[in-house]
Amino acid sequence: MLRSTFTPIFSTFPTRPRIQNSLSRPLACTFTDVSPDVRRNAALTLPPTIQAVLEPPKSAYIHLPFCRKRCHYCDFPIVALGSLNRDEDDPRMVNYIQLLSREIEATRAGFKTNPPLETVFFGGGTPSLVPPRFVSSILELLRVKFGLAAVAEISMEMDPGTFDAKKMNDLMELGINRVSLGVQAFQEELLKACGRAHGVEEVHEAIHIVKSCGVENWSMDLISSLPHQTHEMWKESLHLTIEASPAHVSVYDLQVEQGTKFGKLYSPGEFPLPSDAQSADFYRTASRMLSDANYNHYEISSYGRDGFECKHNLTYWKNLPFYGFGLGSASYVKGLRFSRPRRMNEYVDYVKNLEEGLKDWREGDHVEAHDLAMDVVMLSLRTARGLDLRTFREAFGDSILLSLCKVYEPYLDSGHLIFMDANGKVMSARELNTLLMDEGEITRRLAYMRLSDPDGFLLSNELISLAFGVIAP
Ligand SMILES: C[S@@+](CC[C@H](N)C(=O)[O-])C[C@H]1O[C@@H](n2cnc3c(N)ncnc32)[C@H](O)[C@@H]1O
């Protein structure tokens, strides 16, 4: 049931093939493992809110894959550097930054105009390992190529133990104005078990640096359901997080990925991993403690203080287009999702082919309505705002909307789903039932449908799969 909270949008977009993970990975970054190509239907007419899918992206994800070592749960495309000689630039980084720059330069998205980027997200890997002058050159390239809005949100994933106050200040001067700190846990034994390259002391140091440098917009990543993690440990991590008072918290339920060390050692639901019921309890506890501490649970795995929702990640939830650049990263442009290779040698060839025009920057040019409809449902239902039923109906028609309402009706009774009218008034099961008998009324009266927090969010994989069954049987 759970398996829900984390989907690193870093490189992995929670698309249909990975639906079982949709709750569970941090949609924090970009996306790899992209959905199959979508097809464009020339006759597809979209209402303005959905039309935005076809407009030039205002967001870019940049993948910086370097880490000191690979964490035991991690299956992202990364390069483990081992110990670093701090006095010299690592040639692997130098080469990669050149390659990434060539990729950005060679990208021809074919839009008549490019609006300036409003969000940029440096994800990884551990982007804070990269010397600031490389970050500067990438930002400059983006500025020249697309433009950067004066108020752009520019986020960077940073790991404890990989930066000091000078580096933080240098990055802020370059325009980094949002920090996402990969803390994961506050217990030495759990950090060790995860193969993290830092301990608890570095976590506290990193928090101190971020705060004392005056970064207002910062976030913390935590992982629940780790091996041997007890409820007390989880509550302690949440408590210390609240005490540190970040503007934003991301809570991810551990995904045991094939091919990782955890994948070899553990099976989900079996000791020393928690049972599904225990994982669900971790999720409920996070939701309660963070909500009580004035964090808005605005997305399945994201909590933010008022005004501190991650704008970059909202691009993903709103199904808006974005560029992705770098190893394994994925883009969503003109209604198509596509990803770069995850292996470095293949990525090198990809960039060469792109420069020589041997590879179309995006493959395929068809978007099919049902693919778009599924993306809209899946992404909207991850958010507290939910699915805007009127826009959905305008884009995809009455009959899909009615079928969705019918298939979801039992979940209104069970408290997993909430239907609202245009004034935000929650409908009772009886009201919905009456509406379902009058198709004209239902399409006029219903405005939003959302999952309840926490029980609906916990059931999101099942509920989203039901929607897929209706949209693309
Ligand atoms: C791209 S990773 C960030 C990389 C960053 N260097 C780090 O590990 O702190 C984004 C976040 O995804 C989460 N994450 C990565 N792999 C995960 C997994 N298998 N299960 C649950 N969460 C995971 C972690 O919380 C991590 O901070």
C-alpha cells in the first residue's frame, strides 16, 4: 500500500511504468526513466491552462552527478569520486561540465521566443561538491541561451560535509537562493547503515552554515522506513528538523531499488525494514508533526511554510514543461517526455550526435490526449490542491470525468477522496450520489477532487492506477 513518498524529479519522473513509486521518491530533482513517447494528436484542442504544456519551458533541471560515494539506497545516475584532492579540479568534473555546456548549447527547442527561466534546480548527485566557478559558468550559459528572470528560484541540493560558509556565500553570490539539504536522518547508526558520507555532527554544522549565511529558503530531505529505524528515531528526526526550522521539508519513504546495496540486502516489508503498516505510521506521524509545526502538506512528500513551496517542483506537479540537462536527466517539452542516457559513455555520444544534428533533440512529435490526461490526474492528485475538474472536463470531455467520479465514488465514503464545489465546500457521499444521477449537474457543480491527508495520500498509488484504468483501459 504505501510505497509512496519519494520520487526524485531529479532524474526520475513518476510516470506510468513506475507508478508504484509515485508517492515515494523525491520529486525534487529531474526525471529519468521517462514515460514512453507520447503522441501528438493534431486535433487536440486544449483549454488555456493545459495549453501551457506546449509553451516554452520556464524551468530547467541541471544534473550534477558527482558524489563522494554511492549511498546504499541510491540508484540515480551518479559518479562516485572517492576522496577528493581539494586543491585540484577533478578532471572528471571538468570534462562533465564541458559536456553539459555543449549539450545546453546544442539544444534547439525550436520556439519562436524563449521566456526567461523562472526556476533552475541543480540536482544530483551532490551538486555542492562542484566548485562554484563551474556553477557560475552553467548559470551564465543558461542566462545567454534562455534568460534568467530577476526573481528566479535557483535551488541546489547540498550535502552535509561538502561545503563551508565560504562556499555557501560564493554560491549565494552567483544567485543560488534555495538550498535543499540532504540530511536523511539524525541518528549516527542510520546514516552509517545508509552509507552516507557524513555523520550527525556534519548535519548540525551544515544547518548552522546555511542559517548563519542567511539562506532563508532552505529545505531538508528526510527518509522514513530505513532499516532498523524505530518510531522513536523517526519522531526524533522530525523533532530535530522542526527545531532547525527549515522553510521546507521533504519526507521520502524508502524505495528499495534493484541493483542497490539495499536491494541486495533487504525486501520491502520484511525485517529490518518496517512493515507496510509501520511505514504508513511513519507517514502519518510526519504529516501530523509537521502540520502541527505550521508546515503546509502541499504535496504527497513536501511540506512548506506559507510561501515556501518549491516553485521548481510545482512545475512538475502542475504538468508544466521543463528542460532537463545532464546525465540521465529528462525533459518535458511540447508535451513529450524524454530522457538522456544514464551511462556516461552513452551520454558523451548523445551530446556528439546532438551537436552534429544526427539526433533530434526530442524524439517523436505526437501527444495523445489520454497520455496527457493521465499525467494531469497523476500529478494533480499528488497535491493538496487536487485535480481541477472543470479544466479537466474542458480538455478531455464529460465522459472521462463521469467515469472517474463513478470509479472514485466508494473512496469518498471511505474518506480517501474529497470532492469540492467551486466554493471549496466539501461534498458528502450523498450529494455526490445525487449528482451522479444527473450528468449535467455533476459537470456544473463539481470543481475539485483531492486525496485526503494522510489516508488518501497513502492510498495514492492504488487510486491513481484506478484512474489509469478509466482513461486508458
Ligand atoms: C537526488 S537525491 C539528493 C542527492 C543528495 N546528494 C543526497 O543524497 O542527499 C534527492 C533525495 O532523494 C532521496 N532519496 C534518494 N534515493 C532514495 C530512495 N531510494 N528512497 C527514498 N528516498 C531517496 C533522498 O532524501 C535525497 O536527499
